[in-house]
Amino acid sequence: MNNKIRKLIDTLLAQAEKEGFVEAEAYYESESSTSVQAFQGEIIQFESSDTEALSFRGLYNGQMGYSFSSDLTEEAIPFLLTQAKENCEILEVKEKVTVFEGEKEYPEFDGFNEELTKIGYDELAKAALDAEKETLAYDSRIESVDECFAEYSFGELLICNSKGMICESRENDFEIAIGCRAKENDDVQTAAKSWSFNSYEEFDAKKYAAIVGEKVISKLGAKTIPSIKTPIVLDRAAARRLLSSFAGSFSADAMHKGLSRLAGRIGETIANKAITLIDEGMIEGSPLCIPFDSEGVAAKRTVLIDQGVFRSALHNRKTALVDGVESTGNGFRSSVQGAIGISSSNLHFAKGPYSLEGLFAKMGNGVYITGIDGLHAGINGVSGDFSLMAEGFKIRDGKKAEPINQITIADNFFDILMKVEDLADDVDYFAPDSYHCQSPSLLIPDVSVSGE
């Protein structure tokens, strides 16, 4: 970590004490990235960005005030302290919020690969151009690669407070994103996918272009179907997006505010016994590990739903105090200038016993949903209702059949939890296309599918 930043933070915390802050904390974050875009065999865009900022929070007159600055010089210290004081003065409700003294020890995780720092323009350009070339070569029906990006990014984080807590982390990665368009007769389809790698050598342009190529070609000829109530298999990517959209329902803060149907239901059965939902910051071997939250609380493994029974909400230190429990290590900021809220770290349903093909065989006949759209407008995060545009394939006699699109699936997330019949074993926190929210493919009977 930059010694200049450490010195600035030390000075800020010392000055905060002199000006009457009972306790104080500084939160520093920096991000940098370099990216290129390939199109029609040329690099048409090159971008490089660097951002860094510092936020401050301090306890003054019984209130926790926040402030923020992108000016990282000592001249910014009076502004940070004044803004925090003024913030305290306008707060009407006193909350028992404090800074954390820190853990005795933290999980070990290093998301930084020194080799990745050698990636420059030449390496990014080669990766993007190779990805575009291999995608076009996959099938003559692929007319264009409309999006093809390669990016290197680096970020670091430092949290220090007046109680002696110091938490720091850094990480970097190499990312590829491909979006293409295919045409057969008058039918045009698109597909896109992205990956994040821990080393440049992991990227094989032909291999990953083939994934996108197969995806777009398989959609050619897709048609809608008559409206029907039918069993579906929700593929892991679609299930992940649905779970992510309703993850806020498991926040203790949402429950306290009456914004979650799960309020007051700890100990009740809220899902089929096949469902176990877990949030864990540290997954050994995964590049997605988060060793501590924005309050400096060490990552924990929290079982939210245990074989259908609701066992725990997600907590930061403030909500944990209200409920008389310990923080689950989910006190995260939405941004460096944001207040500490609650969000999941690595949220996932536990794997089931079936392969994806095994779910098809068990379903027999139905619909396989591979993509959903309209998550911003088509869901009600409180009630759980959703109505989403979707695409996928017909399943006939346990086998994937013709592609379908222009359909809508409608149901309720909390009802889905009760209805899920079985889960596949395709959760993967180690693949380059992993996300912080994961789900295996789900077999759900009796879902409304609207088509023609």
C-alpha cells in the first residue's frame, strides 16, 4: 500500500481525535483499468482509467457522520472533518453505531498475481483480436462480433480506525467479453459472455470463442410457443440472476424496515427441504474470496436456509446489535462514498445430486430456460412477484429439443423456493465465468409460461 496514503490516514485520524471525534475510521479505495475493443480486425478503442478516493466516518456528539473526498492531500482533511460534523448535526435519530476494533486474525487470501501486471496494450490487443477472429471462424452464420473487449484491472482497499484496526487487500484480473450476432435466412440471434482470469495464459481464444459461438448458433430458428403451465428447468445462469435480484430479502436491514417478507420468520420453513442457501466470503481456491467486509469484520459462513428452514438473516454490526446476534460479515458499502449497508458476499444454493441432463430426464417434457430479461422492471423485491422475458429450449422426452424465444415466465420467488423439486450439481466458484452469486440449475414444476 502507498506510504503516502497511510501517512494521510494517520494524520486524518489524529486530527479527528483533536476535533472531538470519539472514534473515527478512514476507508481508502483505488481502482485502475486498461481496456481495448476489437472490431473488424482492428483495435477501435483504447481506454485507461485511474480512480482513488477516501471516505471518513466518525462518532461526534453521539452520531456517526460520514464524508468523502477524491482529493488525497492533507488539504482535504479539514473538509472531511467539517462535512462529517455537519452530517452528524442533521441526523435526528441516534443509533448505536461504532467502529470495529478488528478481529484477532483474518482469513488469508491474496487476489493479486504479479504476472498480470505485465499485461499491456500489446497483450490486450492480441487477446481481443484473436477472440474476434476465432468467434467469426466458428461458424459461417456468425455475421459479426459486435462487442469484443479485453481488460486488465487492479484494485486495492485499506481500512484503518482509531481502535487500531487495519484491514487491507488488493486484487487484479484479466477479463474478456465477447458479443456476437448470427443470421440464418431472416432469423437473427445474438449471444454474449464474459470471463475473468487470474493469469493471461488461462485464456484460450479458440476455446472461449467456441462457447459464445455454440450459444448463438443454438438459438437460430427459435420460435415462441403457446401459453402453458409447465415444469421448467431454470439453468444456472438464469437461476443465479433470479436469486441475485431477491438477495436483498435476506438482509436484516430490509426486515427491520418492513421491506422483506422474511421478517420475523427465523425458524420457519420457507423452502423445499431440498434447498440450502449459504453465504460465505471465503471459498478455498476461489478467486472470488472476500476476507473481510467494509467494517473490518472477518468473512463468515452463514447458512441462511438449512434444508428449507430459515436460520439466519444477513447482518452488519448495526443490525446485529438490534437483533442481539453477531454480525455475519455482510456490512458492505455500495461505493467508497456510500454508507455501510448489507449485501451478500458469495451467495449460493448448495449443489443438488443431479447433472443438468439428469434434471431433463427427470422432468421428461417441459421448458429449459437459459436466459431471462427485464429484471429491473419485471420484479417486485418485496412481494417476490416477477414477470420476465425469457428464452431457452423445449425439453422433449428428457432431451433438449428446438430453441424457443419471445416467452414470459411469471411466478413468485418465495413460492419458487417452496416449489423447487430438485437441483443440479453445476455450481462452480472456480471457473472464469463465476459470479459472487451462484445457483445450480433448478427443476421447478408448474410455472406459467406465456407465449403466443
